[in-house]
Amino acid sequence: MHKSAIGMVFIIFVTVLGFSACTSTPTPASQKIPVVATTSILADVVSRVGGDRVDVTSLVPPGANEHEYQPSPRDIAAVTDAALVFEVGLGLEEFMETIILNAGTQIEPVTVSEGITTLEFSGGGDEHFSADPHVWLDPANVIVWVQNIESALSAYDPAHSDVYSANSAAYIEELQSLDQWIVEETSLIPPGNRLIVTDHMLFGYFAEKYDFTVVGAIIPSYSSAAEASAQDLAALEDAITQYGVKVILVGNTVNPSLASRIADDTGIRLVQFYTGSLSEADGPA
């Protein structure tokens, strides 16, 4: 399969990727540990570390937008019944505040991004976030996730810490190989073409790691639920023309209508890809 195009790099990256313990009774060794993760990507990582020992529920279903998600009573029940709850943190899951307020037990989610060196927003500030929450766009940050997940599972279920350690080590090797693959593939792109325009500000970690330039975003915010002004859109179109950007990258959970208009105005391509969500199990990611 041809993989030199940068759009495929993003798709394959997310494809491979694929909270502290609540007050609950330890799960018997013969039963799977009920675990909740906030997003489908995080749920996939938790599943890789926990293996057959965990039964993982994702609050945000595949194909849904984590920035716009509204929790249901079913989500509240899942969190209430979970032995462990994992979240990305950094303000990504604003819906968790509602769940925690309505859950019947005291919940202390494990924040898997703890320990990651975060990037500050370079666009002048975003009142909803203290730092860029899209940390999973750098495999090295996902390795931190894996280590934090392993620690939480081992603390809850110390009798099987060797299982979590082995699963963690195997997955970290895959992530390191993925990192090297991205380095090799992106090296084929001339430096002058390493320009990124997306639907919202989400590629800071990828750009810093692999030497890309984020020219701008349709919505100059970490959240795709925010709105862009006419002035923002006009400035972005000017920047696209000035820098010779070739594509607009739009996440699979975002309405592409505004991006389509900008692509038409500037004469460039629109490419949809996976960013904050995996596909269903029988899909491409």
C-alpha cells in the first residue's frame, strides 16, 4: 500500500493507536475488571495494556466528537460501576464534569496525560484549556499513557502486575516502531511542503515532533465546538494562499461544510482523516 502521502501518515498513526481508582471492591481473579475510558482511542490503549483482565467501556462512541459529546444516564451508570476510570485530561473531556456531579460514588479519574510535557496554545489563549490536550498525536506521549495505565491497573490488581507489565512493554515497542516509521515517511516530504491546516488546533504535538508548520486552523481553538469569525476565515484563506498550502485536513467527527467552502475559495484539496476517534471495529481505523 502506498503510504508516502501525509494524509495516510495521519490515518495509519491513529489506526495503530487504535482515571485513580474509585472506591470499589477488588474484582475476583476470575472476573474481568470493569474499566471506563473517555474516548475510543484511549479505550483502545487501555485494552492493549489490560488485555484479557479488563472489560473496557468507551464513553464517547466511535465516530462521535469528544468536544461536543453530551453524556447520557448510561454513561453515568458505567462510571459509577467502574473499578477504574481513565481520562486524557488537560480539559479535553468537558463532559466529565457532568458525569462526576451526577455519579453516585466519589470518582477520581486516572489522568493518563500526567507527566507529559504539554504545549501551550500559540494563538493567543483559549479560555477552555490550560494546554493543548491532543497529546496522542505524538507516539512518545502515548507511551506515557501506557505507563500511567499500567501503574493504575497494577495498583488495583497487583496479583496480575506481571501481565500488565508485559502487555505494556510489547505495546511500547510497537509505538516506538510507529514513531520511527513516521520519521521515515515524513522525511520524503520536502520541508517547504510540510504545512498543516486543520479544522481546529490539534496538530501541535505532531508538528513539533516531525518538523511541520501549522499554518492555521478553520477554528482557532483547541475545541471543534468553538466558532470562527469571518475575520478568522479571511485571515486563514490569505495564509493558505501566501504559504502555498495544498490541503485542508478535516477530522472524521467534524462537519466539513466550512472547510469545503474554504477549499473551494482557495482552490486546494480537502482531505478527511481520523483524529480524535477510531472507526467501528469493522472500519478502516
